[in-house]
Amino acid sequence: MEDDLPAYSRWMADMRVRRAAGVWHQPAMPATWKERLKEQAKEQRSVLWSIEADGRLVGLARARVGGVESPPSAHLQHFIIDPDEWRKGYGWDAALALHRYFFDYLDLKRSGTELRGDNVAALRIAEKLGYTEFGRGHQVHYRDGSYVDESWMLMERAAWDEGFGKTEREYVPFGSAR
Amino acid sequence: MFGPRIVGDNGIELRPPVLEDYKVFTGWQMQPEVTRFWGPRFSTETTATAEERFKRHLESNDSVSWSIAYGGETVGFTGIFDISWTDRDGETGIFIGRHDLYGKGIASEAVRLRMAFIWNEMRLHRAHNWIALANQGSWRANQKSGYSQIGTYPRSWFRSGEWFDEWLGEAFPSTFPADKLPSPWRDKHHPK
């Protein structure tokens, strides 16, 4: 929603967010953000969500979804929680809901993402979900006067099924009642 | 951006692309031998879109592209893309469109010239790439110029009845072999 855009801009300008991860866009005037939202709405393979908690805007997530010659998959590009709302568990709750969308709604086979090597909170969430590291770039991102590594991570459908398939479905399967 | 002309060994050189190179690419892209390890096996490219792509690459601020010439004839492309000027990092790629010339060392020489330019003229800090693991010729060509493997992406894409993994690599200025520095940078350090 357009009403969310001032918060988006504020987060992109926040050095705590910028240290933890790449920003979706650079801070800008409201008209530019409206244009960005309009362009995002036209995207066929990229999905943007605002994250709410108790009716309040607390973050955003953006993923590309696709796969023609590759397994049907999601690539989580941005996952940002308002720094003033950190350490309240919103990251985990939102990540779980997002992956239910990937695996339970869209029937995707895998999800991938890249995380900075020192983003402990994000790495912990990813690990808890079932992501594993398949590659590690060294000295990839420069900020705060030094470089940080990047962890390339992948979560397969089997990990979702094993960890959450029985507890995180939106509806109980029809099964024999169908 | 297009890169400048860099002359290598054995009749191989990098040179700024011309529109005709992009039109030739359209045909290469539909050949099964050429796309065995590269790109989708379908295309939406026409002469008109080739012109648009040529213009887009020329005007790009976050990439440098070259045509690869062998014996004076364009035989492929290479470049560095998605450059982050903050991180001083970019993704490199190479494409040899003439499959009858595979195995002649053209890719190895093109990668050597490209990386010498990236380190000595662009002052980048890092470069990385993704290559089909089964395409040993390509990742070995990159290894010769200082790339090392940092991971394997499993089951990246499906082709010819099987899944292909990808070889993930990275390189730094310090990993480029000093004894392979091409001219003109070699001449600067070792004047005749």
C-alpha cells in the first residue's frame, strides 16, 4: 500500500538495516517510491509483501518466483524488519508464514537466499527453517570500513515437509473426506 | 560500457562489440552445441531486440562487455556484469558461440585478458561467477586466471535428460598469476 512507503524509505535510510542486508531501493522522495511500487505491481515473477504485527507495519519481504528449466523455486531477495521492532520474534513468524506460502500454497521445490556472514539473527532463522549453505563468497560486501562474507543458502522442499509440513499447513488435508 | 581492445596471444583479442556481433549472437543462441551448458533453449531475440540489447549494454553503468575475436573474426563474448561500485565486485561471464573452435584455448586467453583489465584498470576488489559443473573447459579456463571454487549449487537446471549442478567461483587481484600478466601491463613492469 502507498501508506507503507514512508516506512520503507525510512528503513532503507537506516544504517542498522544497511549493515545487516542489501536494501531494496535507495532512500528517495515519496513520488519516486510511488513509481517504484507501481513498477513492482507490474512484475510477473516478483512478489512484494508488507509484514504486519498486531495491525502495525513492521517489515517487508520480496521474492522472485520461477523456474522453467530449473526446479520451481523462490529466491528471497529482501527480508527487512523495522530495526525498532527487532528481537521481538517478528522475523521468525514472518519467515515461517512466507515459507508456508512458498511450499504449501505454491508447491515450490526449493527456496534460496544470500545472507551476510555476520547477520546472526537472519542466519539463525534460516538454519531453523532448514536452509543449508551451498557456497560462501569471501569479502563480498563492504560496509563499516571492512568487508564481510556472504553465505549462499538453499532450502529444499523436503526440509519444509520434514520440519513444518504437519504443523504449518493452512488447512487440514481433505484426505479421504474429499 | 564496452571495454577497449586488448590484444592477446595466438590471434585472440578482446574488442569493443559492434552491432553485427549482437546479430550473430541471435543465431548462436539457438544452436544446441553452444547452449549445452549455457542459457535457455528458447529465445525471444530478433534483430530489433539485438539492437536494443546492444544499446542497453553500451549505455550500462554497471557492466563492461567485449566481443572475443579469433583471427580477426568475432567468435564470442565476455564481460563483467552487475558491478557493485560500493563492494567493488561483479559477476563475470564468457560465451564462445563458435562450437567448431572449442578446445583451442580461446576462453582461457579471453579470461586472462579480461581479468587483467578488471584488476589493473577498474581496480575492482573481487569477481565471481557461476558455471555449469559439467563444463570443465570453462571453469578450468577461469581457474588458470585465479578463480577458485567456493561452492556447488545443486540441480540448477535440467537439460538433455539430466540435472546440472553449477560451479561457483571467485577471484581477487592477489589470485591472478603474476607471470601471466598480458601486455600492456606486463610491459609496464618489465620494460624492454
